[in-house]
Amino acid sequence: KMLNFLNKSRQLLYPGVRNLSNTLTAHQNNVSTESTATASDTIAATKPALILPQNYENYAPVNRNSARQAWIENVDAVKERKLGLIELHPDVFAAQPRVDIIQENLEWQRKYRYVSLAHAKTRAEVRGGGRKPWPQKGQGRARHGSIRSPLFKGGGISHGPRSPTTHFYMLPFYKRVLGLTSTLSVKLAQDDLHVIENVELPTRDAQFIKDLIKERNWGPSVLIIDKLDEFPENICYATDYLGYVNLMPAYGLNVYSMLKHDTLVLTVDAVKHLEQRLLYQLHRNDATSKGGKFKLDQV
């Protein structure tokens, strides 16, 4: 009777289990699963915030009182969640904003790849004018050898533009370095610089990145910077058809692109990489050698 009662209760509680031993095993599995889920939720809830302090051993800042901090945001969901704090080096993200150097960088980037195609023909290139228009002497007229002289209508142009004319010039090395630090400092001061943990999106849908930008108030155009030039597949698909969201590796960061986009989004790895490279250039021992004339092999 007791066994029949246990079998009936087993069928009611666990209809898919055929014997009592399997019943106990299933019950233990359910209990362990529930306890594991509860423990994981507790760990996630009590997980400490990520705090990345600044290391001043290698490069001491000029003014340590001007240290800056930024929130580390998530990108695994549309809803914003603060994952922690990152301390930014003041020599890179709290530099004096030199607007004149930013303007020089902007003009340099606009002109160094510009080639003028304006072209004017000389007297030798204009069609016609091979015959002497009139005799040298005897008619009381001015002496001319061709009707395609610059003095004649329809003639050649003297000292006109000749294509292709390049406008390339190289800005001094440390003006380029200071242009980057000034622009990064301005972006941070204007609350247009955001730090994210990584660029791993949960989906490749473009609507996700649209909702993310709208929720975070990131501005009409966004520039996302990562340390490497190989981005994950999801973010590449999500931003492929969005003309106002661009991806760029850290080594390609420039003043023109930062000013062109309203919001600058950096990953934690990109922040560390930029600090390392810019601080090295600001404190390098052979700085005087970089102030000379530009050379193609200059690094």
C-alpha cells in the first residue's frame, strides 16, 4: 500500500519519471538548478563595480589636482548601466584646450590631401597661331609673332594655374600631438566623450544601435574607437548602413574626425592605448629630433 501511494504521488509530481530513484534524482537536479540560479543572481547583484585607477609611476602628471574620471558604460543592453569608473590621465584628457592648434590641425587635414586640377594653357598649348600675323616691318603695326600671344584675345595665359598642384605640407610633430590632447580634453569637458567596456553587441540589428544612441543621448553622429582594427561581427553589421555611426581603430584617431562627429565613444582598451602612446610622445627623450624638418621615415 505504501509503495502504491508513493507511485501515485510520483506520477502526480513527476509524470515523466518511471521509478523512484529517477524521481529523487530529478528532484535533486531541480533543487541544484534553482540554487545555482539564485547564487548566480546573488553574485551578479553583489559584483563590485569596476574601478580602474591611474598609474602615475611612469608618467607623472603636471597637475595631479586636475585628474579626470569617467563612467564605464555597458553596451549589452539598451538601458544604461554603470559598470564602474576609469581614471583618466590629466595630461591627455585635462590638457589646456589650445583652439589655435586645433584649427591648425583642421586646416592641415583639409589641405594635405587636396590636389588642385585648375589648368590654364600657355601660348605654346593654345591651338593655332603658328603663322606670323603680319610682316615685321613696313605696315606701321606692332611687331608680333603669333596671335596666340597672351596679349591677344584667345591667346595663352601667362603665369596661370598649372595642374596637378598639390597643397601638401606637414604640420610640426608636436602640434599634431597637442592637437589630439586638446581635442580629447574638449570632448570630455563638453560631456561628448563616453567610455564603454567593449564593442560586443548582443545583436547585429541596426535598430539596436539606434535605440542605444537615443537612450544614451549620444548625439546625431557617433565615432566609436577601439584599440584594434578588427571589430566584432555584430557591430559591423549594425553600423554598416548607418552613415552617422563610424568605427575607427585607435591608431587612426585624428582631430578632424573627432570634430566631425558629435559624440566620441572609446573602449577601455582604446583609452589605455591612447594614454600610453600620447604620454610617450609628450615625455620622450629625443623630442628635439622631432622638431626638425619632416621626413617620410619619421615615426
